[in-house]
Amino acid sequence: MRNVPILLLLAGCQTAPQPQTSAPIESTAESWDGGGGAPRIRNRGDALANFALGLRGTRYRYGGATLDGFDCSGLVFYTHRHFGLDVPRTSSEQADEAEAVKRRKLRRGDLVFFRIDSRKVNHVGIYIGHHQFVHAPGAGKPVTIDSLDSDFYADSYDSAGRYWDRLPH
């Protein structure tokens, strides 16, 4: 019974309430093509990974998708919206709609999906390279970095996907 609260918290991404997006996405949205004087981004995946890394330390908030707090899929949602990319809100929907990527072909900015004590994908992170990903792990834990090679995440790994190359360069 001691594990039940932890399992419920980890499952939060799957069944998250409507996102807390009342605060607008910051107006510092970067341009992929360098329009408006912004530098051209050569690698969109790097830009997504770097932006997500900049959110480390933000508190966990069930259903959160703002700087006030994130759940796992809210972090992915917010990061992609910063660059004008639409992604679904839940980790399960994100997994279903992403362009599939083989694990050995992971690139920075790709999404990594997990099944944590579930039959469906219920957790997601943003791959940052070197077998590591940034994510919002659960209540009481801020946005942080973990390893795909850790026993916990290696055992729970389901698949990977990509959204960042859907727009013309």
C-alpha cells in the first residue's frame, strides 16, 4: 500500500486535467527561420532540448503547463508551443501522434515515452543526448534530468517520437 500514492503521482501525466495555460506562452518565442532579426536555428531538436533544460528546477504541478509548474506532458506541450509547434496535451496522445523514432536514432529534442506500471504510455520526457532526458517526474520533484539507462526508466521505456521536424526549414 505504501507504493500506491507514488504510482498515482507517476500516472498523473496520463490523466492530467485540462492544462493550466491561462498565462500566455512567453512572447520570446524563437523563430525557426531567423525572421524578425532572430538568429536562424540550425537544429530544431537542439533548440527544444536547450529550452527544456532551461526549465530545470520548475516545480511539478499536476495538470500544469505553465511556468507556475509542469507535469510531464505539460512540459513537452509548453516547450513545443514556445517554438510554435502544436502537440497534444497528454503523454499518451503525444506518443500516438508523434513521428516514430527508433531508440538508436534518438536526437536531441525527441520525446521519450514510458509505461510506468501501466498498459499505456503515461510518462514523457525530452531527450537531451547521451542517454539523458529532461522531464517533470512527479509531485515534490521539480523538472530534472534522468538517464534512460537507469534501471527504473530502462524497464519502463516504451518508445520515442519526434515533432520538431514537421515544419519546413
